Amino acid sequence: MADGMDPELILQTHTILKNLISSPYPDLPCPEGVTRRASVAFVLRVKPSYLHWATNPEKLENLDLFFDQDWVRHGEPEVLFIKRASRKGDRWTSHIALPGGKRDPEDADDKAAAVRETWEEVGLDLDSYAIECGNLPQRLVTTHWGKKPLMVLCPYVFLLTTHSVPPLKLQPTEVAATHWVPLRSLAAPQQRTVAFEDVSSRLANQETGVKRWMLSLTLGKMMFAAISLLPTESLHSAETPAPDAIKLQDNRHAQPTWRSRATAIASRLYRSDVFNQFPVQPKEGPLLLWGLTLGVISDFLDLIPPHNALTLWTYPTFTPLDVRLVVSLMTYRFKDRKRAELQAGHATYHRPSFGGASESLANSAVMVERPDETGFHGLGTGVGNVKGRKAAVATMLEGWVESLATLFLPDIADRGRYYDIVRRAVGVALAGRASLVVVALYMAWRRRRSRQ
């Protein structure tokens, strides 16, 4: 077997897919006033090793027969990601994502939308080369701190059961690149990092002017958990419109900073190329998986033993030190309880039955079976508890119970969603800033009066 490949991961992937097929997650209906639904395809393949090359040219319909093949047992499971093209006004422009898009009226169901969108975006015919392996928790995507619902996102899992798949054909206005990334690297702690996002563009509904400037000044940027991807195979679209044509940064290269510009000038002087006649190829920017797509991926990764995908996760916060400090203090108790639940494997944290977790208070009648949402562009929490099945990410962000439960179970009365606490923390931080300004003005006024 090739170095770095994990034979246990293939067996675990087989088990997970079988159980997703036999025990699918429930459908999440659209809330009142929301009609838009979108679907994404979580596409898996097994990359054969050098010594055990693929042998079956045709698609296999049976999951057990596929995983029983020698080349599959010695292979590497990988996930297909896309890098979205830069598009002005697109909420997810240039992001790493899964193939997919909104459901059209002609689509028979949500799964059909995922199949159609995958064919249109990357030219992969899932009906011809893959078998459907159930689904992952559905999500209600929201914006404006969870106040405005946008759509329901439905992730479906597909497995390519033949290695003889035609080359991908990228839709240039939708997809800038595709990347096959090993499951093993997605779960690796050393690949965990953070992504920074201008939160003002989300809270101000991508507005420009004073409102967005004020939000950016007061809240700075948000820090989200992220995974730095290490693709084994990438394909770039040469026909994707140049970002300069739509006044957006190049989505395939790191955005230049003052330091990189100064370094480039020094390099040109050193190479006696003052007029930049022989430009150096720009450094490739990191491929960061974060936000909504990371939530979908985390739900799958947490099904893989030892079920510790969420222990590698960092809670979203802000870059300004005062806001970050207040958020940290006000969410400490919430995060400490979640850490305890992860370590103990009980309370509200539990996995599907095939994950080997125990039953808990989350299965009791007092828990409100309602969908949680993605907050304002952070990790989605997915559909709530239904018959012992819960989205893995939901355990880290949710915890709301109905008021009646507080009377009989006071020990869980303080459960609140993470973003609810963050909203209050931001308010406290901004109030603290305002108080300091008032005190400073008062002291200046007193000092001026004393001089008079």
C-alpha cells in the first residue's frame, strides 16, 4: 500500500455510506415565506494506488461489491470540491464549495437538482457513473444574524463506482476550478486554520457607503474555522472570465498586500527588471474550506471514528480585541459545556445510532424539534434532533429549549445558541466603547472647565 494511505478509512467509509443509505436524514420543509431550495452533491471517489490500479471500467450498482475490490481496499477516498468563479453580487463568490445550485421547477426533487447542477457545473454525470448514498443534514440558510431566511440547503452523497470517468467539463461562468481532496487530509489537525471575512458585507446586505463603513469600523472582520485544502488533482477553467473584467480579485491567487508589493519591487530591483518586463508568477493563494460548506463536511467527518471532527473546530469570533474578549467571556460557559459534552459523549451531543453514541436529554420530549440555521455566514447547524439523528455541527451551536423545560429541568435552562450569545456580546462590547467615549469627553470637559 502507498505511503500515507489508511486502510481503515476505506472500511469506515463503506460503513458510513451503508448506514446513510439505510437511515437517511429527514427532509427539512421550507419555513413560511421561503420557497427557495438548493442542493449540493457530496461526491466521493476512490483514488487507486500505484501497485493496485483500478480494474472495473463499468459502473457497479452494489456498494458491497465495489468496496470488495482489491484496488478499492488499497485506495484513497477523496471528495470533489469546486472553486466558484468571481461574480459581482454573488454571496459566495470565489468560495470553495460543493457542486450544486438552486432547485428548478422542472426538478423532480432535491436530489434531482443536485444531479442536474453537478452535470451543468462540472460535466459529471452522476446517474451514469455514481450511486446515490443517502444524504446529510439539511440546513436553513439565513443572513442578518439569523433574522432573514434565504433558502433550505440539501446535501446528497454520491459515490463514483468506476475509475473510468470522462474528464470534467467546467462551466466557465460558474466554476473557476475543481479539486479532489483526500478525506484523510480533511480530518488532519495540521490542516486546520482560520478564514477572515468582512462581516459588514453580510450584516449590511452587501451595501456600500456609510452603513457598511461603520459596521466594518466597529466589528472589523470575523474569524471562522477553516481547513486548508491539499488537493491531489486540480483542474482550472481557462475560459473563466478574468476577475479584472468585473472588478474582483483573482480567485486563483493570493490578494497582494503592502508587504508583498514592497517585496516585488525589491525583487525587480535585485533582478535589474525595473520595468517589470519579466514578471514573476503570482503566488498561489491557499484553498480555504470554511462556512456553510465546512458545516456539511464536518457532519460527514464526525461520522468517521474516533468521531472527533468537532474537537478541531474553532468558534467564530471577531478580530477587534475588545469585541473578541467580551465574546470569549460571555460564551465561555456555553463552550465549556460543549467541550464537556464532546468528552463525555452524552447530554445533547450524540451521533447517529451507527456512530455508537448514547441516548440523552436531546431525545426527550422537552427538546424543541426545530431547524437551526447558519447564522450569518458561519457554520450551519442543520436539521434539529429527529429520532436520535442530529447534525454533528448542531451540537456545537445549538441548545435552545422550550420555556416549559426550564421548570422541570433547570440544569439545562441556560442553553442558548452560540450566535444568540454573540449578538449580546457584541452589544456589550459596543456599549463599553460608547461608555469609554463618554467618560473621555466628560474628563476633557472637566479639565477644560478647571482651566477656566
